[in-house]
Amino acid sequence: MSAPKSLIKENIDWVSFSLWLSLIAIGWVMIYAVDKHKFIEAGLINFRSNTAKELLFISVSFVISLFVFFLDWKIWRVFAYPIFGLALFLLLSVLIFGVTIKGQKSWFAISGFTFQPAELAKLGTCLALSSYLSLPGVSLKRTKTFLVSIGIILTPIFFIALQPDAGSSLIFLSFLIMLYRNGMSPLFAIFIFSIGTLFVLSLKVEIHYLVAALLLIGSGILIYSFRFNKLYLSIGILALLVLTGFSLKYEFHNWVFSGIGLLILILSFIHYQNRKQQLAFFTFMACLIAVSFSLSSYYTFNNILKPHQQDRLNVWLNPDKSDPRGALYNVLQSKMAIGSGGITGKGFSNGILTKHSYIPEQKTDFIFCTVGEEHGFVGSFIVTGLFVWLLIRLIMLAERQRSAFSRNFIYGITGILFFHFFINIGMTIGLVPVIGVPLPFVSYGGSSLMSFSMMMAIVLKLDSHRNSL
């Protein structure tokens, strides 16, 4: 450990520190607004109320953060892999010894308090990935480096998916931001975005229309590429278009699309022999992969996913197919609460939907509804503004680091906070599916608050030694 020093001498970034404390304070006040009557009845010392418990979590978080400030900043790089290994061990252990809450075996229960190892896994993965990418000679332009980096990210995702916890699994994709900053090809990010878009479209649009559109786009590129120099190829493409039209009209698209896919594959290999036709080969293969993935997504959704998983996606993409008193209830109440706040809100602790608990999970996943109902657009703008300011500030901190490990770690934490922020607020207004992702520093919960506070403390500690290597 390094000798204790004053925070001023440690060169702490006070802007980030102030934003961090401000969000924690806002979170506690919002939890109090939700829990007011129970808190008044139970009192501060009695931990039956969520307000008192959250105050305890805040106190423990500050103790942990203070301990981080007293540690040598280099210790996080030295123990990056052991911490990652410990996190993986806990993820495996929770599958055996954990308790099941809301269908997810994601928690350890100790004396009435719960701990979610997925929160430690985010920190451990960020440390391990930052340490690996900062090694001399490591470059994401090399296939080995890229595969190892993806392996570090996918390993905790695999264990978390077994719980199953889709929300926490999705957060680990935020580390792609760190990879991109370190030179990952943008083509990979484009590929991920394209796959996600196809998945959404395969559930949102009639599948035969989507497949027909993909084939039309691919055929158009091919016609332009060959410029009708290959007569039989042009005739084949026109035949595909005619077959597609007939299949849509007479609804026998299942076997037609299978035949089209096989024909595309055959033509691809035939014309790949001519090196001038690489664009055609790429178009053929991209079209085949896109059609196959769309059909697979459609089949998986309708035949493999469980009803409650289908409901979550329908609430997001097809709300007209969801029960407004069932799966759609949370989102409808959330939108109603935020919309009813108007410009300035109904006033602190005066929210009707908030006060009478019309919104399930209001203190955790839907805490932003309390902000919207009681403080309106102004309050919502302030909270989102503080988050955006913090994210921008963290990027600035990352870019001024001399140490590659420090820069990578801060980018990793920035990505985690951004994904949590975007997904949580997106859930409350129906932009993303409800997958149980808390709002950092604001939502109720000891595991998330202590984890995020520890992350911020490490960021500030590393930044205080930004001129060191």
C-alpha cells in the first residue's frame, strides 16, 4: 500500500468526483420518494426500509472507495488476472450455491443481504482485458490478439447466460468500445450492428417480405456488377425475382427460398474462380448468410424461446401482440408516469403512480420513472445531463493517460456506464426490451452501487497518476 495522502495531493479529478457523488445523492433521494412511508414508519436505524438499506450501501461504498484510494495504483494491473479468475469462480459457484430470484440463479444470500457476482465480473473482465491489451507487442490487427480478447469477453458471458441473466450478459458487449479504441477493425462493429438489425427486422417484419427484400438488394448489386456481360447469370437473377414474386403471391415461399439459397451458393463458387468477380462472390455469400440468419431468428423466436422470453421481445418490437395487463404493463405504466410529469413534474414525493406503487420494480429497474413523474422534463434532463457529462469527462480522462493500461481501463468503465445508462432509460420509455439493467448510482441495490463506486474510485486513482507509466 502507498502511504495515505490527501485527495488534493493525489491530484483527483474533482469534476468526475462531484458528478459521481451527485448521482448517488439523487439516487438516494429518489429511493426515499418511493419508500417514504415505509421509511418514516420503520426509522433510519431499522433496516426494514429500502431507504435505510441504501444509506448503508452508500456508506459501505464510500469505505471501499477510500480503501481503493489508499492502495498503490499499480496493484490493479498486477492482480488483474487473479481478480478475473476470482470473478469466474464466483460465477460458477453461484450456479451451484446461489439462490434463485425471479427465475435467475444469480445471487448469493448472506444474512438477509444479497450479492451478485456478475457485478464483480464486469470489473474483473475490464481489468483482465485492459492488462492484456496493454502488453508489449499486442495488436488487434493480429488474429490471435483479437481471438484472445473476444475469449476474455465471452467467458463470463457464457457463465452468466447459464443463470440466465440476459441483461448482465448484454453489458459485456460494451467492451467492444475498448477494442475499437485499440484498433479493432470497424468492419466487426458493422457486422455486429448488421446482425442485430437483421434480428430485429426478422421479428418486426413479415419474414417472407424481409427475405424477398434481401434477395432483391443482392440481385440488384449483382446485376450492376456483371452489367449483363454474362447472359445466363442475368437470366438466372431475373428468374429469381420472378420466383420471389410468385412465392409472395401464392405463399409457397418456404421451398422457393430454399432453392434460391442453394442456387446462390452454387453460382458463388462458379464465379469466384474469376478474380474480377470478388464483389459478386461477396454479395452472394452476404445474401445467403443474411437470409439464413433471418430465417433462423424467426424459427428460434417461434419454436425455441419460452413464452416469457417471447413476451419480452414482443413488448419491445410488437406491443400490439402483448397483454396490456401482463407483459406490457410495466412499460405502459412507466411511460404514463414519465409523461404525466410534464415540464416541471408533480413535486417531490407527490407522484401518484410512484406513491401507490403502480410501477413494479420501481426502486431498481424503473427508478427513472420517479424522476420523470415528480420532477418532469427538467428533472429528467438534469439526470441525463449529469450522466452524459460524466461519460464525456471519463473519455477526456482516458485520453490523457500515459499508461495504456489506465487508458484501456477507463474506456472499459465508460462503456459499462454507457450501456447501463442507455439500456435502463431505454427500458423506461420502451426503446429497448425490459432486461433488468439498473441505472448506475441511482437504482437501489448494494451489489451494483458498491461495484460502480469501486470502478469510479479505481478510475480516479489511476487518473491521479496519469503521468506515470
